[in-house]
Amino acid sequence: MKIHQLLDFDAIIPLTNEEHAFVKKHDNNVSLDELHDRETVIAQNLVRKGIYEVSKDSEHLIRKTHDKTK
């Protein structure tokens, strides 16, 4: 692949059923205090996959917008 092909490539991130349900259930800003044990594990996986990122204060998850206009 060439560089411009990589930049134009829309990668599909596979999600499990649990991860998909988590994304649908929660808003774009999730408080880590509200999560149960299993939800915390799912949230960690979603951070690793690049769906969410941890806020600077380490108390919230913020859903990333995969916008190509940046």
C-alpha cells in the first residue's frame, strides 16, 4: 500500500457483542466511577481498540470521533 492509500483507508474495528452494547448504552462521556467490574474490563478493551480515550483527569472515558477533517 502507498501512503495516500493508508490515509484514505477506512479501517473497520471489530467489536464483540458486549463492546457494541457498551458503546450503544453509554454516551460520549462515561464516568469511570459508574462502571461495574465487567464494564471496566470492556472499557479497557475499547480504549485499546481506540474507540474511547481516557480523560486527562483519569476519571472519564471520552469517545473518539474518527473524523477525517482534522
